[in-house]
Amino acid sequence: MTQATTSLTKLLFEPYKLKNLTLKNRIVMAPMTRRQSPDGVPGQNVAEYYARRAAGNTGLIISEGSFVDDSASGAIWEPTVPRLYGEAALAGWKNVINKVHAAGGLMFPQLWHLGIKPDSDGVNPRPEDSCGPSSISTDGTNIGEEPSLKRLEESNQAYVRTACNIKELGFDGLELHGAHGYFLDQFFWEKTNKRTDKYGGTIGERARFVAEVVKAVRKEVGNDFPLILRISQWKLNAYEVKNAHNPAELEAWVTPLAEAGVDMFHCSTRRFWLPEFEGSDLNLAGWVKKITSVPTITVGSVTTNQEFGSKEKSAEDGITFHDLEKRLERKEFDLVAVGRALISNPDWASLVEQNKVNDLKTFDMKMLGELN
Ligand SMILES: Cc1cc2nc3c(=O)[nH]c(=O)nc-3n(C[C@H](O)[C@H](O)[C@H](O)COP(=O)(O)O)c2cc1C
């Protein structure tokens, strides 16, 4: 690995103000599913796992994707993914946020709804519970029936209830998972959204349902509570897909979301340094910020040479502080999320700040078996 110098990473360690929160630096722990919460209840091990990242100087922690209600698939398919509802799970989360705060951290839970699940997953015992915008699953199969407007309104309300729970528990803000081909992203994606009512149509029209969720959550939590929306072009197992094929489509997609009250877009890419469209070196976070003037988080292969979902190692070594610093300097984006490198290094931020990048441990899939 290349040795970075402290001066190359200076801007990463500048404080940042998000509404009335002050982040001690620009480093965000990316949301990462860990499946270590039996019956959806995060235990002491989960609290300590996040507290270690807080103690390691991470500016902001985003939790693993956590379910908003049973129809988001919590109870049925994924019993070890945490839930953000129900007395036992909420008591577990209260312990998590207390531990993170005691270690000097800030934390937003990520609100997750799987949406329609492919039959090919083989984990879908009750297709009628699988709710996306249409009956078309992410693998193209037609399952179930197109949900009624009433059912979609119930999902919207699940986000609102969850947001209320989160605020009451004392979390510092929240992130809506609108990326990677799950429920909210299924509205954006033309392959899974075939609706002919107000929620379907052009990319701008396909943003309407999510904009309504953002507005409803915003109304619930008030103007001071920070709300991040995570979006991506890529989908799980469909990495080349794009919701927006050019800047004009991106503008049509994100403008209504910004107007609905998003405080920050978390733009999920697998390598942050890759340009989103031809003719500019701006990445997705750069384009979204340029179009909306809303602050953004970038992510993707910071200090790892294997992009998410790939078995291949890239020729680039992933220690890209020089590029990161250049982009931070020109304010292309505001914050930088780190995923797998923060699983292998709870103290990633401290090590980088002390210029000890050679001490960083390489992420290995085997590490997912335990919460270290
Ligand atoms: C084990 C694992 C679980 C993940 N779970 C989530 C998740 O729950 N929500 C989400 O938005 N992204 C999830 N991601 C994607 C990460 O947030 C991040 O965008 C991705 O790992 C790229 O960042 P990295 O290259 O720094 O690892 C997950 C990634 C990994 C490796």
C-alpha cells in the first residue's frame, strides 16, 4: 500500500456542520448489514460494535439497514436483521445509541424495506407479502399483484412511525435506504416500476412516491432533524444499471427529492473516483450536489482495492487520498463514507489521521461472521 502523508488527508479531518450537529470529521461509517440481531433485536454485542467505531473517531455512523415493519420483510425472511419497531428491538437500539454517544459518536439508523423479492431467491415463502411498486421483481419475474394505493400509503406510514421511534430514542438523524434495488429504489428503476398511475412514468414521475415518503417523514421529525437519502444507480447483482443515463435525467430524478426536504444525499458508488457521465470527472455525489446544491456523501473503495460485489482485485491500490483530497478541496462532495475498511478497522479514522495507513487491516469476507 502507498503511504499517504498527513497533509494529503487534511480536509478529511475538518469538522462539518449538518443542521445543528457538528461532525468531528468528514468520515462516515457506511451502512452494512451484519445479521447479528436475533429476532431483530440488537444486543450488547451490536452496541459495542458501533461504540468501537465511535471511539475510533468516526465522524458519523450510519447503522446497518434495519426494517421499518414486518412487510419490509423483517419477521419473515431475515430474522437476524435488526428492526426499528417493537418494544424489544427499540430497547436494544436505545442501548446502542447510548453507548455510541458515551464513546463520543453520532449515529443515524438506516431505514430499510426490501420491497419485492425475486422468487429465485428461494426465500420467499409468501409472495403476497412481497411489495414493490409493481408485481415485477428485480430479476424480471412477475410475482404477486401490483399493490393498491392504500397499501403504498401503509408503507409510507411505516417510515413515518419508524422515524418517530428513532427520534424518541435519541438518535441524531436518520437515513432512508433508497438505493441498490430495494423498495424505494424499485420506484426509481424502470424495470421494477411499471405503474401507470401517479407513481409511474418518467424518471421524474417515478421519484414521486419517495418524495412523498421524504415529505411525510420530514413532517414527523421536524425541520431540525437531519434526513439523509441514500441513492444509487447500481442494483445488487445488476451493477451496470442506471436510473439516470445523463445529467438531464439525473436532474429530473433528484430535484423533486431535494425539494421534498432531503438534507443530504448519500450517493452510493462502488469506486468513488469513477466519473458518472462522459465529459466530466464528477462522480455521482458530485453531480447530485452540482444539480441540487444539497450536500452529498461519496463512497466506494476507500482504502480497498476490491470494489463491492466483485471477486477481482483492481489494479488501483485503493489508497486514493490524493484524489479524495482534491475532490474535497473543490467541494465536489462533503462527507466520505467508508464501508468494508471500517469492518476490518474499527479505528480506521484514528489510524488514517495518524498517517498509519500501513497498519490498516485488509477486509476479508470471513470477518462478516463475527462482530469485532
Ligand atoms: C457486508 C456489507 C453489508 C452492506 N449492507 C448495506 C446496507 O445495509 N445498506 C446499504 O445501503 N448498503 C450496504 N452495503 C454497501 C455499503 O454501505 C458500501 O456502500 C459498500 O460496501 C461500498 O463501500 P466500501 O467500498 O467502502 O466497502 C453493504 C456492504 C457490505 C460489504
